[in-house]
Amino acid sequence: MALSITKLTIRKRLLLVISMLLVCVLLIFGAMSYLAVRKASLNAGEGRVKTLSQQVSNILGSNLQTMFAVAGNESNRPALKTYLFTNGRDSILEATQLLEDMQLDSTYVQADLLNAQLLRKMHSSKNVMDLPMPTETFLGISASKNSQTCAVGKLFAHAGSVYYPIVNSITYEDQIIGYLVKWRKMRQRVRSSGPITQLMGDDVNMLVGNSDGTLWTDMSKPVEQLALTKNCGQNLFAYTAANGDEMIASVKPVPYSNWVVTIEIPLHKIVAAANSSLFWMVFAAVILLLVGVLVAWLVSGNMTRPLNNLTQAASLIAAGHYSPSAAINRFDELGKLARAFDAMATQVKEAQQTLQREAANYKLLFEKNPMPMWILCRSTFNIMDVNQSALDHYGYSRSEFLSLNAKDLRPEEDVQKYLEFARIQKPNRYAGIWRHQTKDGREIMVEIIAEDIMYEGHVARLILANNVTEKLKLEDALIQQRIRQQELITETTIQAQEKEREEIGKELHDNINQILTSTKLYLEMAQSGDEALATRGIKKGYDNVNLAISEIRQLSKQLVPPALDSTLLETLKGLAEEVQAASSIRLKLSAESFDETLLSNNLQIIIYRIIQEQINNILKHAAASQVGIILRTDERHVHIQVADDGTGFDTSQKAKGIGLRNIHSRVKFYKGSVRITSEKLKGCRLDVKIPLLKTPEVDEQLLSR
């Protein structure tokens, strides 16, 4: 259905939509109007049956009151009272005559005289008719002796007719001694009496029945029991009659009786006016629908005609003709659309010319680009175009390169990896570094930059390949150089540790061990028993122990980094004093332009180690008499200079010791520089410059060495 609608023209679709809207509006309006009229008719009908039932109930109650008055006069006859009081011994003739006189009233069919125990004492009927005495019709009356003297009993069916009793109690000295029961036959003439007929009319039916529902009559004969199934409230009922008609009925109790009166009206008679209005509403809706369809056809034609012109003009533009105009001279929205279309056509023509120029520029940029570039189809990986630089780099002719597939540019072992990468790769501007193969089989490393484009109607990918083979070789060489440098530093560190262990061993063996050996001899001499030798041995032993403690303390200071509990300058002054006390060297420390607060704690320790290392070198090799130490800081660097007047050395020859290598290693980790100036017999000067950078990682590495 949806597909068939889409095949319709806009004019037909507009007509269909407008027609459907009209139908919906008419249906909704008609349904609402019909329901409103129907509801009003139902309300009026319900109100009518309620009013009629109340009025008929009142009329029947008034009639019963009249009959009660007549019956009351008859029950007060002395002959009847005497007959009942004497239990039928007196006033027999008078009582019999009174009952027979009652038959003169045509409304009564039978009269009975009952004693207090409801036993028949006398009977009189027309046409020798004897109705059975269903005591249930007036037992309720006898049970309420003190509340009333006259009442009507329940309806009673006999031989196709409906009867009811008028029961009067007969009293003597305020005691009930019997009952006068007069039976009346329900006659149609009651229904056709003037007031009720004027009230109901011909479309309303009236039924009377016992309040317990045991009998219903149409005022002439018994009828089927009513099935009042649906209670609508306010004594209103809806039910289905025996003939199948839907009925609305109102039930009201009849005053002074155990009867109820029901006024019923067929539902189709109540809504007859609504059904009649529905016909005219349908007729008017059809007329309006026809008029609406005609107007919609005319309006849709006025709207779609300019659209057809625009469609034709757009088709011409799509075919490459940019000059046609929509030619719609209107001032409404369609006219604005036509003028906008003409402006768009002009812009499209200019854009097409610009695109052609840009395509030419792009072609020139692609062809003359110094970087290798080519275009490949994303679905097949076939090469679609290539520039001259790619031909030069890979060694193919243009025809050879265009016959290649992207897999042909890779070594065979890389093809599967490339296919898996291409299968899962999302559109991206970068594809990483790959290994390619030139025509002569030479392998090169290229950095691929890719971009998805549309080329000649196909989804393609523009490839730019940057040859990074030499760059990767240089990076690899740099990495190898760094590894070798690290290995050299490690080797130097190990040599320094071994040298340090050797020096410690020599110091312990040649000095401290000899002192302890002498101490042992002195102690053995003290044990010889000679008091003079013992005193001398103990004194010498004590002196040697103090000397050993002093030597061990001196060795510990050389091995353990200084705590720098005070300042770096004070620690260096202490070092200078120790050197001067242990040798003939005169050492001078200068730090006039030195700001120690710019240095981290670890850097201060490194500076101390550098100076300590150089002083050790001077003590071992220089035979100097004077040493000068100068410390200076500026905004970016700390400068260290250690100069001596010793024998010097040839700086062109590689130093065999590890002292200078340790200095170089420490300074290099701080990205500083070391310069050594020396000549034979002209002393030596060490200049160190270290940046004032806080690098805790480098500090820790240097301290561990």
C-alpha cells in the first residue's frame, strides 16, 4: 500500500490526503453530532418514562383510595357485624342480601365474608363463579391489623384473567371479628381511561405487577415476567423484550398496595429522531465531501504546476545545462522557491566552474608532488592513478604501476598482515609505517598517510608514502650509540667500584692491619709478667687503638657521601683543611659569586665528589704545591674550576685512570660540560659547567655510582 502511494503524483497525493482529512472531519463531526442527539433523545425518553411512571402510580393510588372509601362504608353495616359476632346465628338474611347487593357493582366479580381466622363464612359471586381463595394475596393485610382497616391484595391470575382483592376488616369494640373481601377483575378500560391515555400516548406501554415480581399484567391478562437485567439507576431499567426489542422502563411502586407500575418504551422509538438526523447528516457529509474533493483537485493543480516546472528545470541542470529558468511569476511561497532555484542554478554553474579549476589544480598538485603518491580502490586494492615521484622511487613505468595491486608493493610475508589491517581499519588519515618493495626487489620502509576520497565514482584512498628508511637507520644507530655509551658508563662504574675496593683493601692491609698487628704485639708484651714492659705495652697498645680508630674514621669519610649538615662551602673548607694537614699542598677556596641556595642537595653532593675526585688525582699524580678551587653561579649554570701547579699531562693522550672518567660521567648525567687544560710541567685546570636543573632521577643515579 505504501509503495503504491509513493508512485502517485503529488497532485493525486494531495487530493488523497485532503479527501481523507475531509472524511475524518466529517466522520468525527457526524459521530459527535449523532451521539449528542442520541444522548439528548435518551435523556428525554428516560425523563418521560420516569415522569409517566410517577404520574400513573399516583393515578392508580388515587383510584385505590376511592375504592377503599366505598369498601369501608360497606364493611361497617350492622348486619355483617352481627352475623360475624354471633358466628352466623343472627342477621343471616340481612348479611346475605348485603353481599348480593354488592354484585350490582359491575367492577366486582365475587364477595366473601371471612371470620377472624380467615375462614369463609359467606360467599357471593356473579354467574355462579367461585374464585379460589389464595390467602397469600391478603395474609399480609391481616397481619397488620392495628395499622389499617382497608387494603388491596396481590394480583392473582385465574382462567386467563387477573384479579385482585379489596380487603376490609370488620371490627366490633376495636376488635377484628372478620373480613369483607371483594374481588375485582383487572379490565382494559382502566388502561383506556382518559387521564392515563392522554399521559402515555400510543408509543408507551404500561404494565402492573406485584412488587415481588410474581405476576405482571397489561391490565387485561397476565404477561411474561419482566427480565429487568440492567439497572441504570433512579428506578430505570434496560432489557430486551420477548420480541427482541431493546426497552427502556421506569418502575414505580403504587401507593397503598403491594403493586408496582412499569412504563416501558422501545429504544428505537426513543432514538428515532436521532436516526432521522443521522440520515440527513450523512447526506450533507456526502455533498460536502464532493465539494471538498473538487476544490482540492483545483488547489492541488495550482500547487503542483509550478513544481512540475521546477522539476523540468532541475532535470536540465542535472544534465549539464545551467541556463534554464523556472519561469514562475508568483508572489507566494512557490514564487520564492522559483527565485531561490534560479539563484541556486547560478551558484551551481559558478561552483561547477570553480570545481573544474580546483580539479585541475589538484591534478597538478598530485602529479608534481615531490612525495610518492597514488590512488587505490578500497574494495579491490588496485592502483587507479600514480604520480611521477612514486614511479621514480619504486622504479616502475606508469603502465606497470597502474597494473599493480597494493599487495604487490609489499614483501610476500607482509601481505596477510596488510589484508587483516585493511579489513578492520576504520577511515583514518594515518596508516603507520610499512615495509615496501621496489621493482628491483629492494626493501624500503615508508610512512603511509592515507585519506578516503571519491575518485571517478569509486570509493578510493589517496596514499602518500614518505621514505623513512634512512631516518630509521639513523635512529637505530643513535639507539645503538646510546646503548654502547650506557655500557661504557656501566663498565666505568664497575672499574671505579673495583678500584675503590682495591684502595680500601690496601688501606686496610698496609695501614690499619699493621697498626692492629703492632697493638697485638704490645698486648702480648704486657702479658709477659714484667711490670715495666706491661706498662709500656699497655700504653703503646692504647695509642695504636686510637690511631686505628682515627684511620678508620678517615677512610669512612672518603667512602660515605658527606652529610652536609652545614653548607657545601663549610664542608669543602673542612676537606681543604684535611688535605693541608695530611700533605704539603696549599689549597685556596674562592666562592665570591656562588649562591648555594640555587643547588639541590644531591647536586651539592655531586659537586663535592667532583672536587674530592680531582684533589685525589692531584695528590696521586700531580706533585703540586698549590691548588685553587673557584665556585661560581649565574642564572642558569654552576661553574667549578680546580687548578694546580703540578707536573701536568698531555691531554691528547687518553687517560688510563678512572678518576676523570668518573667526573665526565657525573657531569654528563647533569647535561653539563667538562674541559681540561694541561701541558707538561705547566699544571692542570679542570673547568666544569652544570645547568641548574632539578632532576631528582639523575641525582639518584649519580649518587648510586
